[in-house]
Amino acid sequence: MRFTLYYAGNVKAEGRDKGHVHEIRHCFHKQLAVLWSREPLSGVRTNFLNERDDQGNENSICLIKKVGAFQFAPLVSSRLDFFAELAFTILRPGPPGSLFSEGGDIDNSLKTLFDALKVPDGNQLPSHAQPTDDETPFFCLLEDDKLIKDVSVKTDSLLDGSVSGSHAVVLIHVVIWATDVKSYSAIGLGG
């Protein structure tokens, strides 16, 4: 399965503020909700996002991870034997060569993005965060960033004179792989 996520806004590199990371996480949630509403995921959504099946039996493949008041639904999960390859294209203000100094260093910016892509630990959510109606479940890409098999990063200049500092346009090209052919079949991708 292949798709692209995007984010346009500030990507703070220092401190990885919980509220800031959650704002970015929310942006990805909206896009992943659309992905889950389309085939092949829409056909298996009920199987993976409900704790019980139609007969009230415990659902053995439920992907929901409860953290605080949230019910996170990661697409890439160890329960499905999935892993992900991520290719980042990060556009930031400034001329080529200043991409590592304007708005913070690239590795801490990437850590902020990784945190926003995965199910947070309990201490990684802002203390005031509560899910809204459209955030149950709260969709995220990764159960854990340990499920990332490969990462590549390209940076370039953002040719927009109206932004500066830590503003970025980020494209994340995602490829999801399964370690087991049965996992592909589980979401209707064949095998």
C-alpha cells in the first residue's frame, strides 16, 4: 500500500512541545481518516477498529490502543505484522545550504514528525488534550516508530517569501509492507 501524507506549518525542533506535536498529529489524523474511509481499508475497518465482533466476542485483531482519553488506531501495527518505509521531502525557507540552520536542525525536526506519526505514550499527550467527536478513533500511522524499516530525507528550499523560521512543507511518501502474506490478505490486498 502506498500513499502520501503532508503537513504545512511550523516544525519546532527544540523541546518537542507536546501541544505542538499533537497539532501535527491531528493534521495526520484527518488525512488517515480519509484513507480508512476508502478501499481497501473501508472494507475491513469494522474488523480492526472494534474491540468486539458482531456476536460480542473479543476481536483478536483490534488495532485500538487506549492512551488517556484517546483511542488511537494505528495503520502500521505489530498485530498485523506491518512495517513502513518513509520518504520525507521537507521544504524550508531560505537558500540551499541554510536548511540545517534555519528553524532548527533537521534531525530534531524529524524527531518531532516521528512523534506526530505514532501512537503517543501517556506522557507524550498534552495534559488538557481530549478527543473530539471526529477523533474517536484517532487515526495515526504507526503503533510505534520501531515499525519503520527505512527512512530517506530530502530537503529543499521553500520558495515562499511570506514564511520564515521553522515553517515547512513536508511530504511523507509511505509504503506499507507486511512480513506475512496473510497480513496482506487481512486488509484485502491479496497475497
